[in-house]
Amino acid sequence: MKLGKVEFCHFLQILALFLCLSGMNQAELSRSRSKPYFQSGRTRTKRSWVWNQFFVLEEYMGTDPLYVGKLHSDVDKGDGSIKYILSGEGASSIFIIDENTGDIHATKRLDREEQAYYTLRAQALDRLTNKPVEPESEFVIKIQDINDNEPKFLDGPYTAGVPEMSPVGTSVVQVTATDADDPTYGNSARVVYSILQGQPYFSVEPKTGVIKTALPNMDREAKDQYLLVIQAKDMVGQNGGLSGTTSVTVTLTDVNDNPPRFPRRSYQYNVPESLPVASVVARIKAADADVGPNAEMEYKIVDGDGLGVFKISVDKDTQEGIITIQKELDFEAKTSYTLRIEAANMHVDPRFLSLGPFSDMTTVKIIVEDVDEPPVFTSRLYSMVVSEAAKVGTIIGTVAAHDPDASNSPVRYSIDRNTDLERYFNIDANSGVITTAKPLDRETNAVHNITVLAMESQNPAQIGRGYVAITILDINDNAPEFAMEYETTVCENAQPGQVIQKISAIDKDDPPNGHQFYFSLTAEAANNHNFTLQDNKDNTATVLTRRNGFRRQEQSVFYLPIFIVDSGSPSLSSTNTLTIRVCDCDADGIAQTCNAEAYILPAGLSTGALIAILACVLTLLVLVLLIVTMRRRKKEPLIFDEERDIRENIVRYDDEGGGEEDTEAFDMAALRNLNIIRDTKTRRDVTPEIQFLSRPTFKSIPDNVIFREFIWERLKEADVDPCAPPYDSLQTYAFEGNGSVAESLSSLDSISSNSDQNYDYLSDWGPRFKRLADMYGTGPECLYS
């Protein structure tokens, strides 16, 4: 019978294992006579035993215990007097021994990958004395491996990348498989690699597991990802070996192997001439199959008649070329522009220069479209001047505007009144001549900035704007005056020639050469004996005293008219009055008081004292008013006598619990001030006799009739009720008024004979409701009897 390769390998393995086990079992016991062994008081030669390793095949699947080996001592004569004992790892649980024969068996399936060997100890004992006849010896049971574990890729699945267009043999990634079988025994753990999926693009080295490229010029743009299946097989790949697989995802990374190319050789765009500066005219893009930095481009205008009018930039996100306007377009000046634009890669790979230039050219033609434009002024800003003395209707200047379109429509002018609210100026609608419409005042407004509107006659919606600055020229039309309001004083003890004030002047006009003022006293004041004026020739003047000593009793205030003349042409003048007060001064000449009335006051009474007296009088008046007001606001006296006004407690039962503890103080006087005269009062300090009174008649009916009547009726009934306690008590039961469906919730009259309400259940509510149960239950008729 012919054997295959697999069966032949298995046969050789079993034969080798059988020979090994036979040799061990035959040599498992041997005698050594090297050392004497003393036993039971007599001398004899030591009969020691030496064990070799026992081998047990793993993964035994039989039903009977697996025979491991045999222990035997030459002391054993076969008569059953020797007993064998086994101890150590797995003794009794995994390995058992026949104490008579010394045969060792394994009772469980063993796995070398869990534990490769077991260390045990054996001993031979005399069965009768239970003493050792041989010294204890240690031996090892080694688990022999079989190929029961397949290779595994612990790091899989794998992902890797390799640049496109890589040469054959470029390393991609290394995969590694591990086998749990014994690498020192046989080929169970010897693994070889092979590729099951991924040919012919990739290959794998059988021994190392390194994956390499197998085809040249793999193009990412054609296919950018590959899925490989790698197999690892033990037994050096022979038949019967176990195998495991893993997947490897290989991505081709991009290289710059594609130059940019414009899809078209020329482009054309129409742009209105009114498009503002910096507006986008067009977007163009050169196609590049690469991605990332390899697709980054730059654009530039290399030729054409629009170099200064347009510019191109790149959009970093889309890699588009953006054409924008740099200057205003004018259809009447130029109707079209031609641009020659180049696109080039920013990052070029020298390896692929042979594929061609990594740039491309295209032509862009921009057509300017005519639009109806507003009129345009010949100047953006007109500067004009006019004197403030100009009469109404004086011509100031002229503005001019024209229609820039080919139609050259007539233009009409007007002033934007938002810039000339006071309507100082007019403009001729046809000629653009600006004239004055009101008298002008430079001191009010020195410069007028107005806006002139130019409107097309054929299309009023088209409006152009021109700006005019009108400067008002000054004339001498304002007389000089004091620079400020002077507070001038002179001491009573002043000496002649003493300076008491230095004055200056201002003028609202603005002469070209500056102001020059001349100061003098008026003719009627020139010869006064009190004061004189000195012109300092520097636009200031000094006021000096002319006599010795001033008295407030005689004259406390002096008025000095001063004549001021400017240097205008013609010159203007004005008379300004300087008020001078006579004051009492200290030794340093500092004014203390300037009031002449101080001499009129009684001796010893100063102004401060007079103010204090007035303040006291006002305070007393305020206090009197407060007292009168508070007296008027006092409450009216109560009806009841103050001697009999006894303030008691009102027990409120407007809640569901609390019992007698729920009480709070209440002012009975609030209920007594009812402006109603009742019938004869009943004493409350004694129990009244039983009376049946009719409802009282009210002499005056107040506003709240219902509630007042309800309260008085309950008080009246309580006064004549012999069962009422000897003090005022008011129960509040949230009276609902007339017409209530539930009627009154009050139980003040619940003890009357016509009451059909049964309150016997109150006695079942516990001690907190005992008082209510006694009052309203069917027990005694009176609580206080």
C-alpha cells in the first residue's frame, strides 16, 4: 500500500515517539550503589532510583487514562509489600499512580500551551511499617507538542500606504504571525507567508512577511486603494499545516505626476462698466488630477492690454484663479480687454518633468458693457468765495456736469437742501450758476459746504453729485466789546493813581492783519474826579483812581463809560460801562464786604444773625403746620365708652386644624366703630337670661349693609345666648353673602331648633375637636351650665 506525503510524515512522527517512550520505560529505574543506606538498625547498600523525563502527548482524546510510565524499585519483590506514592504538581488531580505496580496515568487532557511540564516526587514505602525503602526522588513529566494551534496575526488587520508610481519591489509593510506551538520541536511553529488576494500588484516574502509592490507605474488617479489577503501557514507550508489570514489595505499616496491643464483655450466674460473696483469679474480653474499640495497652483497675467486694469489671485480652498477689477471701467473709453493667463504648479517633482511642463496658458477676453451712468461733474470739489456784504442775488460761481453716455442727455441742476437748510443759495437749473439767496454772516457760518445735484433730463433717476465749498469773506461789521464781565472793586482807603482794573476787548470780526483796539473815556466821563483810564497800546487798558478815599455811605457803586474803537475800515466803536463797587478792605487791600446795607442794620446785629433768626421762624412755622395736620388726621372717637372698652381675643376657626391653640390677638375696637346706634346693651359679665329678640332695626344704613347686618346679628344673638362664654368671642366663617347655593358657612345659629345639621361626627375626631363636639353635638345643650 502506497503512502502519501502526509501519511508518511505522520507515520514517522508516531514511530519516533514510540521509540522514545520505549527507551524511557525500560530505563525508568536503575540502581546506584554509590552510598550506603541504613534502615532498621542494620547496614545495607543504598538502592537508590533515578528517573528520566517522562513524555506525554498533549491533546489526548481517548476514553481511558493515558499511560505515562512506570516506577519500580529493585526492593519490590512483587509480593505487594511495597507501596508507591506520588506527590507534586498535578498529583492525584491530573496524574495518578497505582500504588502496587507503580504505573502512572494521566486522567485529563493536557495542553502544552497552558503548561509545558510538571514536576513530581515519587517515594516507595514499606506497606506494613509505612517507612520509606528508597529515598524520595523528583522527576519531570514533559508535555509533548502537537500541531494544534494555527498562526495568528495579532496586529491585524493592517493599513499601509505607498507612493504611486513606485518602482517594483518597493516595501509597503511587514506582517507578522505567531504560532503558540513549540518552536523547538518539529515544524509546528515554523510559518511561511503567501498572498491570497492582491496579485499581480503586490507580493509578500514567504519568510519575513514583507509586502512589496509587484507592478510598476501604479497610478493613484486610476485606482487609489487595494485590499490584500495574506496567509500564514505552519509546518513550513506543507500539507496538513494550519493557517491563518489577515487583511492589508494599501492606499496609494499622491505624487505630483499630473501637470495643470485649462479645460478651454479661451474664455469670454461680459462686465458692466458700473462694476465697482475690487469686484470679481470671473473665476477660472486649471484641472489637476493630483490632490493636496501637489495640486496647489498659482495664476498670473503674463500678457494682454488689461495688465493694469485687472489682477488675478488664487483661492486657497478651490485653487481657482479669481480675476478682479483694479480700476474703474469706462465703456466710452474702452470696450474690451484681453488677458493671457498662466497656471503653474507650486510644487514640482523632478522625477516627472519628462511628462511635460507643469503649467498651462489660456486667454480671457473681457467685454465691457455700456450702462446708463449719472452725470459727471467737471470737478469733484468746487471752491468759491463771497463777501458777507454781498447782496441777495450775487453770483458766486458756476458748476458744470455732463452725461458721460453716448446719448449726452441734457443736465438740470439743483441744490441738495439737506446741505443748505437755511436756503442761503440758489442755482440756475440750466446753467449751474450759484447765487446768494439770503444775506450772509461770516460770524454765524464762515464756510458753507453744499451738494449740487445734476439730473439727466431724459432719465431723472440718474443723478450725479458735486460738492461746493463756499467761503464767506469777512467785513468789519461788529463793534468791539469787553472781553468779559468785569467785577471791579475799589477800597474805601484807596490812594490816587491806584490800579483797580485791567481790561481788554474782543471783536467777532477777523481782519487780515489782526485787531488793534483803542480805549478812552467818553466825553461826559473824561473830567470825572473819581477814576481815569490809561490805554496800554497793546489792546488792553488800565483803570486808575483819581482821588483819595471812598465812602460806601455816600456812594457804593460807580459806573464808568469806556469808549472802544477798532482798526477796521471803516472803523467801528462801542461804549461799554464798567461797574465799580466800593468795598471795605483789609490791610492787604483784599475786599471784605461791599454791601452798603451793612451800615443800615442795627448795631450788634449782623447779616448772619438775621439769617439765623429767619431760619428759626421758618422752623417754628413748619412745626405748627405739622401739629395741626396730625390733629386733623386723628381717628374719630369710638361709640363705646373707654371705661367699658375691654380688648379681648377673637378665636378664628377659618382653618381645618389647630383647635384651641389657634388663637391670635385682635382689636375689638375695629368692629365697634360702625357708626350705628344699637338697642339696649346687655351686660357681659353675667350670664344673661334667655331672650328671643327680633332682628334689630338700624337707624342708618351704611354702604356695606350685608356684612354689617350679619356681624351685628351674630353679636346680638351671642349677647342673649345663655350658652355663650362670659367674654366676647367672634368666629369667622367666611360669610358668602346672600344668594349662595351653599348658604352661610357660619354655625353661630347651628344650635337653634330649626338646624338640621348633624355634628355627631366631631366626637370621633379626637381630643383636639372635643370642644366643638360638646358645643355642636347632641350631648348637653349648654357648654357652660
